[in-house]
Amino acid sequence: MHGVLKVKTSEEKARELKLKELEKIKEYQRITTKFNEFRSQEDEFYEEKSLDESKIVLENNPEYYSIWNYRRSVLEYLEKNREHDEMQTLYKNEMKFIEECIQRFTKSYWIWFHRKWISLKLDKCDWERELKLCSKLLDLDLRNFHCWSYRRFILKHSGIPLTQEFDYTTKKIEQNFSNYSAWHQRSSLLTKIYTEPSELASKLKEELEWVRNAVYTEPKDQSSWVYHKWLTGTLKPIVATTEYKDILKSELGPITELMELEPDCKWPLYISLLLKLEIGEYPKDQLLQDIQLLIKLDPYHINYYKSLENKI
Amino acid sequence: MTDNQLLKEKHVEYIINLDKKKEDFEYWVTEHLRMNGMYWGLSALSILNSIDKMNKEETIEWVLSCQQPNGGFSGNNQHDDHLLSTLSAVQILLQFDALDRLNIDAVVDYVVSLQQPDGSFFGDRWGEVDTRFTYCAVSILSLLNKLDKINQDKVVEFIGKCRNFDGGYGCLPGAESHAGQTFTCIGTLAILHRLHEIDIDTIGWWLCERQLPNGGLNGRPEKSSDVCYSWWVLSSLSAIDRLHWIDQDKLRSYIIDCQDQETGGIADKPQDLPDVFHTFFGLCGLSLMGYYNLEHIDPVYALPTKTLRKLKHLNLTWNKH
């Protein structure tokens, strides 16, 4: 059970709640028993009614995975016995039903999988509309990874250009620099859009400029720093060594300035230390001093920072 | 709570009473999860050295009754087979030393049938792919000494595709890193003796950054802490020998604060209601860190080390206990 607060109540209130709980159980059992009876009688000769009867159980408990399986079995069976157009109507209805469920239960693996399965049965899935549904859900919970995952599924099957999704990540990040899911999506899109190393390198350099605004605005937020770390790491094998070091040096300037503005923040100090270690031209005492300061700012991770001493 | 006391007896009580919670709605809507729940409860008792408190024969009978004609196990009677419940079934039988009563060939055929050409695994015949299922498949086959039945190189290749910009791993290629999925991927690579495929500095750093000022761990950046990550994050760090990269005393205090003083059991967060899932993973975290003289749990198989030591074919290179 996630995030269910334990509340202290009076005895009377507790009795009242218990009665309500028992009522709820009774109703749930009535629903499941009714469905199981129905199911035991149909002997795998399914009809549309099978879809109707199973709906109510899922509306009460979307985690009941065997019933999602059951619905797919019914549809597979009907597919052998029904006209194509009839089936398309059933699939469209199923999409509607899932949409209702998904808005109430946004984090159920089973529902999201069922939607993927049905969407591929449609002659023509309205992928733009699917993307909009995701955007709506991500406006409510920007980190819902099921939803982000479904977006990638849409991109794979729809032919919607990846650049459109890239622009979406720009919008989401500009709305909230802490949207780590959007930073992640952006990183995975970049290497797919720019497959030519030289193109990728120039885009990554542009990104270094772009991420600067985020680290300056939210220096305590790790999302943009992780992205920054990835940008420089990805550039390393695709540009010449001298250019690589020049890029790192030009990054070091603004990050050092930020350290002065935010002396209590570990992130600019940590990232600048990594840059210095990569460049490799800095005196040992200075680097050891940086490590000591990091330990002072962030004592929980003392052993990690100490491990960096071996890299000097 | 300041004295950091672990309420061992209360936790044992809490777990053995779980099957009596029939007046809770939660009990009924989680019926399909009973096989996982049984594994969490039983393994928590193992950690507390109290496995004898469970009705062994009755449990074995029930587990065996959930094996389906295709060889897989369902989450409960009258539910469908799935790799998630199949792994739990094998883990339960192993802890009761009852693998000889299992139709092993049927289980192996079931697992093998779910591997795909790209190395990934379906969770069941319906085709959902997730690195959680890869872990389940690889763990089952390894416990049953049948890893040679699948294409292991392809498994490793698929896991490699799920690696992200931060060094962590997600459910699928392209999916955001999550501590739970990172555990399943590192665990898979460990079982297949391919830990050298991991960029330990990058993932180790990402994992240790999951610790928050309250001592607890989160599963993704900019999220709140939750006791279950005392397992997913900690086990991953332990498998790559980087447990010391977090502040263990702070994490211990966090887990202890999540105990329910009245009923026993551990919750996801301080003040929340406890459940068997968080009770097990909280105890796992404490066990991995070596507190309270608990039975040691293996960070890769999520089973007591002493149980695994009986399986002579296993080589637990990451486990010094």
C-alpha cells in the first residue's frame, strides 16, 4: 500500500468505518462471484455479453489481470466468428473503456499493456489523439512513466516525426526544470534523430548552451546536471581530443561563476570537479580541496567522493 | 522513535496474521497477488529466523495447486499464469526445501517458451515485455540449474539496450531509469556472470544519489523516499560492491521510523499503514546492511544466503556471506 496514512479515530468512528469496509467487501464479492458464475457457464463460447459482464469487475479492481486476459481471449475468439467491421467497432469500444479506466487508475501496468494490444488491432488508430491523451495525463502527473512509455510506443507505430516529440520535451522542461522524465526522453531522442556523429556533435554543443539556463535557474535540482554530465560524456568519443578539452574548459567558466553565486550547493562543485578530472591539467591539491569541500557540503556521500581521489 | 529498536516479535506477529485480514477490502482486491505476497511474507520470516511459524505443508500444497497446465504458476487459484508469480512459487518451494515436489521440466518449458528473438521475455502468452520478466526468467532457470536452455548472450544484449543516459535501466529500451528495473537488470547480469558489462561508476553514483536528507531512498530523481527502495537501490549497490556509498545509519533510522509500533509491520513512509511488501523490503535493507543480527539476504536472488548455499551449482561471486 503506497501513501495510505494511518489515522487515529474514536471507537465509534472506527466501528462505522468497519461497517462501511464490510459493505464494500460484500459488494465486491457479489460482483466477482456473479462474473465467475457467468464464466463457468459459458465454456469458452464467447459472445459480446462476455465483454459486458467482465467490465464491472475491472471497474472495481483494474489490477485483476486475469480478467484483462479474459477480455483479450474473448476478442480473439470473436475475431474468428465476426465480420471485420463488427470487430473494428468492438475494438473502438474497448479503447473507450480503457480510456475511462486509465484516467481513474493511471499507473496500472495491465491497463497500459491492454491499450497497446488493442491499439494495434485497429485498422487506423488515431495516434495524434493518443498523444493528446498522454499529454493530458502528463499535465496531471509529469513523471508517470507508463505514460511516457506509451508515448514512445506511439512514436514507434505512428510515423509521427521524432522532432515533434523533441519539441514536446522542450516545452515540458521549460515548464518545469525538475521534469527528469522529460530530460530522459530528450536524451534518448537526440541519438535517434542525429545518427551522423558530426550532426550529433553540433546538436550536443547547442544543448550545452541550452541547459545552462536550467542549471542557473534551479542549481539544486539534479535533473539538468545529470543531462549536462551525459552531454559531455556523449561528446567525448565523437569529437577530437583537443576540441573535447576546449568544450569542457568553456563549460568550466560559467559553472565556476555559479559556484560563487551558490556556495552551499554541491552540484556546480561536483560537476566542475568531474570536468577538471577529465581535462587533467589541474594541480592535485586543488582537486583534493574540491573533494574535501564536497564532503563538507554533502557528508552522506563521503565514501563516493573519497573514491574520486583514485581518479586524480 | 530514537532508540532504533527493531520490533522483531511484532513483525513476526504481523506477518503470520496477514491471512486473517479478511475484514480489509485490500485483502480481497489483492487476491491475484497472493503468490507474491506469500513469498514476501515467508522471506520476511526467514530473515527474522521464524520460518517455522508458517504452516509448511499447507503452503506447499497451495503453491503446487497454482501450477497451470502450461507449467507456469498463477497468482492464486482461479487466476492466470505469469512469470511474476512463477518466480515467487519457485522461491517459496526452495525455502521449504520442496523443489523435489515441483514439476521442474514443465516450469522450464514455460519459461523458455517466453523468450523472444531479441533476447527479451514476455510476462505471459499475451506479450508484454519488461526487464522485470527477464529477471524472473533468468532467476528461475538459474535456481533450477537450467540456464543453458535459453540464449544468454541475447539476454545480455537486450539488457544493454535498456541502459540509459544516467547509467540506470528501465522497463524497455528507451524507458526511463527506475531503481526497481535497475535491480532487475543488474541482478540479471550478476546471475549470468556479466557484471563487467556495467559502468559501475555511473550507475553507482546514480544509485547513491537516491538517498534523501531524511535518510530514505527514492526510486527516481526528484521523487520522495519509500522503504521499498531500501531493497531496490541497496541490493543493486551491494551487487556492485558499493553499499558504502550511502549513509547506512541514516537509512536504518528511516526504516525503523516506518515501523508500526502497535501492529508491527513496516510502511512505505513514516506514519503510513504497513503492508507485507514494505515489511519484507524494509527487513531486507536492514539485513543487507548487517544490522540486528538478521539472517543475511542475497542482494541478487532476494533469498536467504543460507538457502542459496545449499544449491551447489550457484556461484555467488558478489556475496561474501
